[in-house]
Amino acid sequence: MQQSASVRTYPFDHDKRYYPLSQRYRLLFNQRVFKISVSVAQTCPNRQGTHGMKACIFCDEWGAAAYHADAQKSLSDQISLHREIIRKRYNADKFLVYFQAYTNTFGRGQEFTSMYQSVLLEDDVIGIVVGTRPDCLPLGILKTFQKIAETHFVSVELGVQSFDDQQLLFLERGHDSACSIAAIKKLKALPTVDVCVHLMFGLPGETDEQLCRTAVLLSELRVDGVKLHNLHVLKGTPLDGLYNQGLFQPVELEAYARKVSVFLEHLSPQIAVHRLTAVANRWDDLVAPAWTKEKMRPAQFIEEYLTAHDIWQGKSAAFY
Ligand code: SF4
């Protein structure tokens, strides 16, 4: 539905000024559902040198794993361990298994397919979430997603980070924005597969106009979710080197909150927001900014910023 911007009415009947993932899960599953993060992939195209690269400049050696020590445990042990913790903490009884670390569709196609299928044999696991890159969606994996999505929830979390090719070069991602758009279209062609796009804000050369364009593009592509991160510096990464030389300065919380608000204002309110800001999994490894170490305050600050400036997701969206 195409409408002119600036005539939107407030679309939410909950207490957030954006469409949170928890709300989407409630609508989809009629109950609270929690993700169990597992580490089974051990590498990615960049670390394999497929594109003549070593790693994205922000990525530490654990490839974004929530629990890097788990890589030594079997998949079923990882699920049992974290399921119990989540069950006790949130009184949860339905779960999605999140294949998070590295690239979970890179090579080993049959092995990944078997792992996806094996976790769904657990009674309380109702779906899978697969973290991957735009350039790692071979036809066989797409067919696997399609097949599993006939009976279970399947979500693909795509590391896009930016749609600006200069910024993608700076991040040393090894793919361009055209590749990301093609990947989203391929996934959206699978009717029941949920597509979440990971983005980073606080990149060199980023403008408000760029943030608006990204929001409009994702709204037009009808992605199902976005996960937002501030570009932050982890110890031992190439970005750490740039930071030490004074060649990169991470964005402060207020400036980041403003960027998020610009983006959300132009994003369709039908797109779920998985996360407003990065969360440091290993606090000792965080170099900067210090505010990323704080557990609750950054998200609260952003929510208060939205309220103080009377901004909500989709307020000025040109496309729903
Ligand atoms: S962010 Fe992903 S693709 Fe980039 S180096 Fe880390 S694991 Fe590899």
C-alpha cells in the first residue's frame, strides 16, 4: 500500500514506539517464545579467504557467537544447557534454535540441513533461526529452508550491515549492496520464510538521508525484521587497530539514538525490530564505546529519545 508520508496515525497498541520482536512472536505463536543460541559453524567465507579477505573489520575470533565456549559442546548439549537457563529465568516453554556464530550456510550444506532437522525433533523447539551472509544462499539451502518452513518456523538473519558500497568496503565485508538486495529477494520469494536484516549504524560517511533510504528500501522489500547495532570496537579486531590510530571514532549514545530514530521514523511499522543496539557478549573484549557495556540503559535511552521527540516507527514512512 503506497501512501504519502506525514499523514500516519500512531499504529501500535502496546507500550513501545516501535514493533518489538516479542510482539511479533506473540502474534505468530500466541505465546512467548525464546531463542536458544548455538555455535556450530566454525568459519565464514571471509575467514576462509574466499574473497581474499581475513575477516570483517569489526568481527572477533568467535564470529559473533553468544557463547563461544560452547563450540566444543555437542549441539544437543548446547540446547539442553541454555534451554534450562532460559526456562528458569523466563518461565519459557517454547523455543527457536538460533544458529548464530559465523556463517551457517557456508559449505557443509548437507551437514547444516541435518542439524536444522535434528533440533526440530525436540518437542519444545518450534523453529530455527539461521544467521548467514548475503553471498551464502545456494539453491540447496534455499530448498531446505522452503521444505522446513512447510512445517516449522524458519527465520534467516542476514548480515547486511549497510547498503552503501563504500561502507561495505570499509567493513571488508566481501560483498556489495547489490548482493544483499538479491539475497533478500531470493529469501522473500520463499513464501513462509521470515527474513531479518542486520544493520550497523555509526559508519563513516553515514548521513540521515542514507538512513532514510535504507528504511524505505527495506520497507519496499518487505523484510520481516531488522536487528540494529552500533559499530563498536572489540579487542584484537582490525577496527581496534584503526581506533588506536585515531582513524575511527565510535558514535556516542545520544547520536546513535538520533540515528535509530531517523531510521525507525521511515521504516514500515510492519517490520519487527529485533534489537535497537549492540549488546557486548564478552564485556572484557569491548574497547569502545563504553556505553555498549551497559546492559539495559542504551535501549532505554533510545526509547526515551523516541518519546521525547515524539517519534514512532513509520511516522513518516512513505511505504507500508
Ligand atoms: S562478521 Fe560474519 S562474515 Fe564477517 S568475519 Fe565475522 S563471521 Fe565472518
